[in-house]
Amino acid sequence: MTQTHLPTSNAAVDPLAPRDTWQAMGRGLIGKCPACGEGHMFKAYLKVADTCDHCGEELHHQRADDAPAYFTISIVGHIVVAGALILERWLAPETWVHMAIWLPLTLFLCLTMLPAVKGSLIGLQWSKRMHGFGGVADTPEPAPVAAGESANAGGRR
Ligand SMILES: [Zn+2]
């Protein structure tokens, strides 16, 4: 008796099948592999695993760079600044009260949101097949040559 193995995703049938962006971002948000949703994306706090420990999907292609920090600052800034302004208009507490509330909250929110935002962005990159996630190396395009400019134009003085 033979056991047939049925593919569980479109990727097993068609390697260029569309990938669900929201699902991949949601999986990344909770630190799971964007491909299977089971394996871990991170091997440390913000250190992305080279491959998924469940399905083997290569995750080293990610190029999140500064984007997670940028988006985290934007989100936390809106929460903290709005909260501080509302509290000031509502109760006008002493400065130390603001410091006691908003500084720890800012630190807590940044540290908890940073891995989630980074995972979500890597999920986005994976779903859009960016930076080698589609199986094609990420190489820069050659610079376009302007009209009227010849190949030896750089040699003239
Ligand atoms: Zn996986």
C-alpha cells in the first residue's frame, strides 16, 4: 500500500504562486515563519534565523534594515505623544508624573513592538518575493545610458 503525499500549499504545485501578504505579515507579527506559520522566525530577540526550523524556508534573504526601528518609532511616538498631550490637557500633572508614566511606557512599547514590526516586515518581503525570497538573486540593474551619450564619453576632458 502506497501513501500519497498531497501538497499543503500552492507553493508545492507552482513555485511562483501568489503569496498571501496579510497572512505572511500576521505570521511574522507573532514571530512565526511567513511560509508555514509554525517555525520560529527569530533565533534571538531580533536575530532572524537563517532557515525555518519547521519547513526549512530560507529566511536569511530578509533586508529589514532600519525599517522596523522607523515604523516602531512612528507608532510608539503617536501613542506616547498623544497620551502625554491628552493627560496634560485633562489633569495637567507635575512633570515628574509625566516622566514616571511616559518614559517606562515608551521603553516597554518599543522593546515589545520592535520584533513584531520586524517580523511583519519580513513577512511582507517574503510575500512579495523581495531580496531573493522568490528564488532569484537580488542584483542591481545596470545604470541606464542617456541618449546621445556614448560608451567612451567618460574619456573626454
Ligand atoms: Zn516555515
